[in-house]
Amino acid sequence: MNTKGANSTMQKVRKAVIPAAGFGTRFLPATKAMAKEMLPIVDKPTIQFIVEEAIASGIEEILIVTGKSKRAIEDHFDSNVELEMNLREKGKDDLLALVQESTGVRIHFVRQAYPLGLGHAVLQAKAFVGQEPFVVMLGDDLMEDEVPLAKQLSHAYNRTHATNIAGMAVPQEDTSKYGIIDTDSELEPGLYNVSRFVEKPKAEEAPSNLAIIGRYLLKPVIFEILENYTPGAGGEIQLTDAIYTLNQTQRVFAKRFEGTRYDVDDKFGFMTTSIGYGLTHPEIKHKLKDYIIVLGKELSGENESDPALAEAGIPAL
């Protein structure tokens, strides 16, 4: 039966799944014995930004799918009684509050035994999800907007009662780096009915410049597709392929994200994200801004040996 266009009883989006089982090979040797998701943006692990977005979006329960050498993630979101007592006794209430930020959340963990792709990681959440809609939040994409992106997707689900994926406009010449969304109608500003997906098309062949980014609001029907999916290269099960299949029989919508996306999947993106976040951090933002200004002059050759560099403790290049 073709169920394209069919609605189901609306349910509140309460659950999120965060895949965190990858090897993080782009960050070796740092990730040889450390979870990539625990690498800090200034003083906060990248995965905590994702968890905070989920909480701000009204998510009540989170499942983190981990793998080998990821125990540090579980420890981070667990309480540390000794540390908390030490901070409390020394009157360091501000640091105590920071430590406790990551412990008052209902977070569950499940291990992905083999690295068989994002779709396989999501499949590990089947028992956790049950029959509820849920959000998949990838840790490589940090999102910033007045309304958190996961919450925007929840609103879109309330409007459509269907699967919604996040998309973002990218330069036309960059379409070959992304899965691209082809739309056939706009339900409301920024919310599109998906016609098809095109994987990494050449710029001249791309049907649009709306690229899939790391947030998906899915219905539990996706698990049936994932369970029956024929693995591709390397024996991996891909989530996007399952969504492509779903779109053949059910409506899928794309929500355009208008905020700022920080890609921390590679070293350069990680560094630019760290700088951007540092410029908003209350402890270091002013010193970092001054450092960047002075260093910019140094790099451009305006100041061969600016004394401000030495004052800031910055070695001359």
C-alpha cells in the first residue's frame, strides 16, 4: 500500500539518539585512546554541545551509541562525587555548577559492537525508541540558532507528522561534498516536500544547493528498513540510503536551517570552531580577540616584532 501522504497520531518528540562510535581517525594520534567526541572546544567536550542542544529542544531522554574506547563519554555524563565535594568544600560554586551541568540528564548508553555505518548505529536504538518519533543528532555538526535545530525539526514534525531532515544552503560549487535535496513544493517558508535525494552531484547537475546536515527527525518505521537493508561497500548500512527508500512510500520533508553550522569533522573545522567559541567565552574572549588582531598584523607583515605579542605571551613568528 502506498502510504505517501498518510498521517499518524502525533506524539511529542521526547527522545534523541547521538551516534558516537566512530574511530575519529582524522584526529589521530589524539584519538588513539581518547574518544573524538571528548575533544574540547576550549573547555567543553564537543558531545556536550550536542546534549545541550537536545535539552534546549525539550528532549527528555538521550541514547548515546558508543564503541570501543568510549568509556570517557559515560564517565563525563556521570556524577563525580569526590570532585563535587572538593569544589563544594573550597567554595568554588561556579565550577561546581559547570561540573553538574552534564549530570542531571537522563542519558542511556548502548555499544555498537562493529563499525558498520551510521544506519547500523541508529539501529542499535530500536529498543530505546520503541514506537516514538526521535531525533538523530550527529556530533560532527554543532548548530547555533535562536531556536535550536532539533526543536525546529520537532516543530516541523508537529506540522507534517512525517520524517523531517535538516538541510542547509551551501555554495553551488560545494554540492559534490554533500547529499543534495531535490524539492517539489514548499509547505511553508523553509519547509519543503522532498522529491528525491542526489548523492554528491557535480555542481552543474545538482537539482538544488540544499545539503543534508547532521540532524534527522525519524519515525520508528525507519528500523524496519534498516533491518532489511542490504549493506553496501565495506558492509556498512547507511542512514541516508534508508531515508531514500522511505521516501518512495512515505512523505519526507526537509527543514532549511538558517543558523550557523560548525563542522568539527576535520582539524581545520575544529580549530575555527574553537576560535569562534573562544571569542564568546567570558574568561578568554577579550585576550583572544587582542591576540588575533596582533597576530593578524604579524602575519600580514605590518608589524615585524610587535611588543604586544610579547606582553600577551605570544612568541613572534
